[in-house]
Amino acid sequence: MSAENSEKLEVVDPEGRVLGLAERAELHRDPSRIHRVVHVLVFDGGGRLLLQKRSVRKDVAPGKWDTSVGGHIAPGEDVVAAARREMAEELGISGCELQYLHRYLFTNHRESELVETFSCLHEGDFVFNKEEIDEVAFWEMEDIRGKLGSGVFSGHFEKEIRTLLKLSE
């Protein structure tokens, strides 16, 4: 088992109260147990949303366009600190003023995640993690709306953007 899969994460209830710890690999096989993640939606001055195309080597949603930044919150880690860490790790950015947007529960056949979402404004340049991300690009919101349900986005991003735009699934 890789070090990434043996990483310990907090198991939480739907309100985010910590119930214990479990390995990442276990949580990605058991949707009855919830773990915490953070997302950051990075917009440019023109209102376009930065998306990342997940590496084809990822175990979840390989090759799909996804949220600008997303990652697990480490045990005991503050959600804002997790957002800043993930922004630096995935896109090489810092100093971005974060705005809290919302929290929602994402569940599919593999996992359940309690997602805390922030937004920030950043024009680039991005130095992205090429092991996790194949490409990044700013998307017009109309183009995102037009591609919803087409299979180009991760299921997680579909839930995220529908929550942001208050669209029904």
C-alpha cells in the first residue's frame, strides 16, 4: 500500500465532529464513513473559473476536469490552513484572500466527504503539480454550464458547481 493510501484522516459526522481516524484507502472504499476535504474555486478578474484536469494516474476521476484546488484536511488541521496548503501544493499559489462559500456532503459509491469550499481571485501564473494534474485552464461559466452532465467533469465537481450555482441535479 502506498504512503498516500495509508495516510490517516479524520472520520467525522455530517456536522464535522471528529469520531476517530481511518486510513485514506479505507475511507475511499466505504461511503458510510465521512472524511473532511477542502476545495478552493479560483476565479480570474473576468469571472472565469480555473479548473484542473486530473492526472490519468489518479485513483478517483482520472482524466476529468475538476475543482481548482481540492484535498484532504489533515487530522487536527484548521480548514483555512488546509486550503492554503492545498493551493500551494497543487497550483503553487499563496497570498490569495480566501472567501468562505459553503459546506456540503458529497457521497458516491466509493466515498463520503464533508466539503468546505472557499473562493479566491488569482490571475496566474500557476506552477501545478504534474503528478496530480495534467492541465489547468480558465473556463467561462457558460461553457461549464453547457458541459454539465456530459462526462468531462468529475462527479465531485458536478456537485460542487451545482451547489455554487444552486442548480438541481
